[in-house]
Amino acid sequence: MTSEKKVTIHTDGSCLGNPGPGGWCAILDWDGQEKTLVGGHSHTTNNRMELLAVIRALEALTRPCTVNIYTDSQYVRNAIEKGWLEGWKKKGWKTAAKKPVKNQDLWTQLSKLLEKHDVKFHWVRGHSGHPENERCDALANAQAGLGGLTPDPGYP
């Protein structure tokens, strides 16, 4: 799939305790325009927030796009770029160790979104001065620290 619309997305997820209150952030950049998305839940995990940042960013796209996603999550990047996600689906959502895949609800959502866009994931080292990653980290942490967040409906 190719698209004329090119979008750069930076994402991060945060959890104050793991599990604990969590936040996520995505910064979308296209044609010099920028949009920041944030959210969070009162009881969740860091990996769920990392995934949710990517999901909410891709959901915000109104048509198929060529997307470069920059994340400090090896979990998210490797699952896509190393083919883990496709393997989990083929094995009935079981890991190589034959255990249920964690966060299957979010992986299912992300898998559907990846079918709509031409997406490439890039890993950036967290807390290393990358400007957009630092912004995402600060905003995700701020979301995690807010009171009144709703529980994560997919987290037991």
C-alpha cells in the first residue's frame, strides 16, 4: 500500500508503578502541521500505554497514509518489525512458549489499523535527549499523574 500523504508520529507510554496509573502521548506531524494526542487510565501497564499511543495516533488518520512511527518501546517495535504479531495471530494468539499473548485486545486493534496504512516503526532510545520523545514522555507522565482517570477496560 502506498499513499501520497506522509505522516511522522512520535509516541510514548508511561506508568507510575507497573501496574498503576498510566498515560500515553502521540505527536503527529504532516506537511508542517502538528497534532498532539494524550490520554490515560487509572490502572494499567506501561506496555498497554505504549500500544495505546500508537493505536490512538493511527486512529486519528482520516485516510490511508505512509507513516513513520518513532517509539522508545522495543516491545511495540519488535512485535511489528520482527514479525511477532503475525506469528501470534497464526498460532491462535499464543507465544512461542505456548502462553497467551498479553494485551491481545490492543494488538488486535493495532493489527487492523496496520492494514489501512503503510507503517514503518523506528526505535529511539528513551531519555536520551530526542526532542519529540522527551515531549511525549513528559506529556504521558503528566497524564498518568492526573486524578480522575478511568480504569483501563482491557486490563484485568
